[in-house]
Amino acid sequence: MTTLCAVALSATITLASSSENTYHAVTNDWYNANFSNVLELAESRLAANTNDLVGAYLKLSWDICFSDASTLSNSVTRVLSIGDTVQNVAFSNEYWRLRPMTVSFRDDILPMYTEEVRQQELVRSTQPHKPIPERKWLKLLWDENLW
């Protein structure tokens, strides 16, 4: 199975903390293995607004790397249910184009996500200098002022 979390770095690294609640701060924290900062931000955003799409994508990034298949499936479902309601044209165009792949990931791939695979992903995911999994969506939300 292909690695869910390991991909090439595409963001410029800046010195910041995710408490700043910006795309660059969050991606920098993740890249530097400050994963708990990203999870804390995701949870605080979702606690303030359960329909916060940025919080949902941050939580999904965490779950891709650190959670079991059931929790990950719930995060994918949350992103889909929130994403279905977004009216921003740039985001919606990309979202609806890729939505079928996201549904397939949840419905077809996750059922094969064994504990052994999860443990392998966990080892790879906890290494520093890995970009955040959902950075494309987070960047699009940032660029469209939906952060």
C-alpha cells in the first residue's frame, strides 16, 4: 500500500507557531514534527465551530498519520459533509472534481487498512521533515480567504 503520509515538500518553511492560525505556521509546525500543535489547533477550531473546514482538514491530516481506520473514516466523512456545503467557486470546483476519489478512499481503501499497515504509517509519519498530508486543500482554503 502506498504511503499515506510521505510526500514531497512543497511549502516554504517559515519560523512561526501554529497558534498563529495561518497556513504557513501550521505547515511549518507539521514539517518540524510539532504534530500536537496542529492537532490542538484543529480541535480548538472544531470546538468553536463543528463545521470549520480548516479544522476538519487539520484533523484529517492528523488522522491520516496517527489514527485507526475507523477514526480516519469519520474524519473523511466530516470533511465530505462540510465540503459539500462550501459555496466558494475555486474550492468547490476542485472539491467536486476530487470528491469521488475521497469517497473511494474511505469506502474502498480504508477497509483494507490493517493494524500492521497503520503501525508502518505511524513510524513513517512521526519523522520530522514531512509535509502535512492535506496541504493542497489547506493552501487552497488559505488562498481563497476561507481560513
